[in-house]
Amino acid sequence: MAAPRRREARSLLAVLDTLLFGFAGAAAAWLAYLLLREGLQPGWPMLLLVVFWLLVAYLVLPRLHRILTRLYLPGYFIGRARTSDGLLGDPVNVALLGAEAQVHAAMARAGWTRADDVSLASSMRIVGSTLSRRSYPEAPVSPLNLFDRQQDFAYQQEVAGSPSKRHHVRFWRCPDGWMLPGGYAVDWVAASTYDRSVGLSLMTFQVTHRIAADIDEERDYVVGSLVGDGQGAAVDIIHNFSTGYHSRNGGGDAIETDGDLPVIDLRSIDAPAPTPSAGPPTTRAKRPAPVVFGAVVACLRGFVYLLLAATALVDPAALADLPAEVRGDTASITATALVAVGVVDMALGAATFFGRDWARVLVMLSCVVTIGVAFVATVRGGPELTLGAGLPPVGLSILVLLALTSHRARDYATRDRHHPIG
């Protein structure tokens, strides 16, 4: 009896997550409008136009793409990776047979460098390298998804020491028992493309690498580097694996291919045995940045309430600008209410940080209340939200809602719950 109830509760939470995901996207669009309106004023507020671009490019449009592509893109393998925004990414144009150690050994012997994982440090380093035109052979590649997960690893080769031009290939391990269309069994599939420059994505206006259109040339380059160096690798071609086509990838770059799929057999390559782990494997998921952001903001908001409570007791006159329903009839009542709200906010923030889904949901609902009250007041002719009156807390609530409704935050908090969107 308990199991069906748990399944029903998870289903209801999944529906709530979906609704909040869409609400956050709409709220972000509203925030973009408010920032644009503020930024069109002469003087220093025009700096808000940069914030407007960042919000639209990195939050609003990706959220919109993720909702729409979930509605019309199929969920099965179609030979294309997906961007983190849900858009169709680079085509799968290489397959491999062999163990992971053999793939690493073959790539290293062929002169490829393993790319760093995407992190704040590596992202800052590649930005600095691109602006200064310094070499960064291990520069990270943007994550693409296949089999509902990011690439397992990626390799690259810089061209003339420039981080803006490079050969690169992403690898995904195939699920157990999985076969390519047509019944071909392989261990790995990969997507190889050539970065020709740095520019803006045509789909989201984000700063990204632009790829060369002829991906078959890059595919043949990868195959040649692995097969032509005497390592003993063999290659077989699945002709017309997909119909040759012209299309665009997730950054809006034109791509063209003949549809052939080379299968590289690395099973005869000598590779060092995997290094044994120093301890038992851990199953603890890495805490995503959106979770940290949402939790920290909730804790800070609680801390501010505690400061206001202290101010109410020490200097009641300082709260004269607060609404009467918040200030209360006496300083002690106001302080008690503020302490209660502050403690709850900090507790929810801490629980969210440690991956408690109920706390994440409550923080999101509190943000919905803040956003909804402000929107209704504005629609009913109340004072407009500006930088000096109401916009910062509403904007922060929208950013928290976007963070905690992201797929990374939900996957971390729910672990095994399936989400229909995001």
C-alpha cells in the first residue's frame, strides 16, 4: 500500500516540477523585459543591457528551447547528440570497438590530448586563453548529451597553438546490450567536428565555438589518425548509415555529411591495465552549481531577515519604511515574525544544499509567491518595479527558481524520479 502512495506522490511532484519549470521560463522572460526597460534609460542604467543579453542568451532562450524540443524531438537514438538546451547537436559519425583503456591508449598514441572537464576554473582559463590567444591544449569542450547523459570524455588537438581552432571528438559508452540501427553492436560512439573560430550561437546568442561544415572531413581525420599510425586498429565502414543531409547543429552552424559511419576496432591494441581505485567506489552525486546557488541565496535571505529582526529590537524606528503588515503593531512582534521567517529560510537553504527535494520544492514555492505577488501588483496598477524599488528581490527570486528547476538541480534532488521536461 505504501509503494503505490510513494509512486503517486512522486508523480504529483513530477507534475509540479514541470509546471514550475514552465513558470520559471515565463518569469525569466518577464525579468528580461524589466531589465530591457530599465536599460533603455540614458546613463549608467544602459549597462543593464549587458545583463539583459546574458539573461536572454543563457537562461531565457535555453529554457524555451528545452521546453519546445521536448515536445517535438523523439526520445530515441537518431544519430545526433543534443545540447544541454535540448537542441540537436553534432551528428554521431564514428563508432568504436574496445575497452575504455584501449580508447585512451589509441588516442594518446595518435597525438590527441584529453580535454579537461567543464568547471569554473577550466571555463575561466579557456576564456582567458581565447582573449589572449594563448595555447590551452586541454581546453574543455561544451557538454553534449546522448543516451540521456553527457559525453564520458573528449579529446582534441589544437591547431597552431590557438584555442579557437581545434580538432575534437566526444565519446559516449554505449549502454549494455544496445545496438546501432541495423543491429550493429559497438562499444562506443563518438561525434567529431572541427572548431574553426569563436563566435555567437545563432540559436541562443551565447559565445561558443563555430564548427566547419564538412564534418566528414573531420571524421576521416579522426579515423586516419587512429588507423594510419601502425597501432593495429582496423576500420569497417557502414555505408549509408544515415541518409546524407545538410543541416545545422545546436549552435546554428551548417553541417553536411554523406551518412557513412566508420567502425574502428581497437580490441587488438595493447593498453595498460586500469589503475585500481584507492578505495571503495562512491555513489554520491556531485552537487551541481544551481543547487549551491539556490541554497546559498535562501540562506542569505534568511540571514537578512535575522538582521532585520535585530534592527527591529534595537532601533524600531528603522523599520518605518516597511509595510504595516510586515512591521506589525510592536517591535517585538515584528522581530518574532522576522526571526521565524529567517530561521525557516536558512533551514530550507541548508536542506536544499544537502539534496532534500522537499526543501527545494518549498524554496521554489516561496519564490513563486514572491514573483506572483509582485506581478499581480504591477498588473493592477501598483508601483512599477525598478532597481530602487522591488526589482532586485523579485529578480533574485526568479534566478533562484530558474536554478532549482534546472535538470541538474532536479536530478540531484530526486535521483531516480523521471521528469517529462528539462
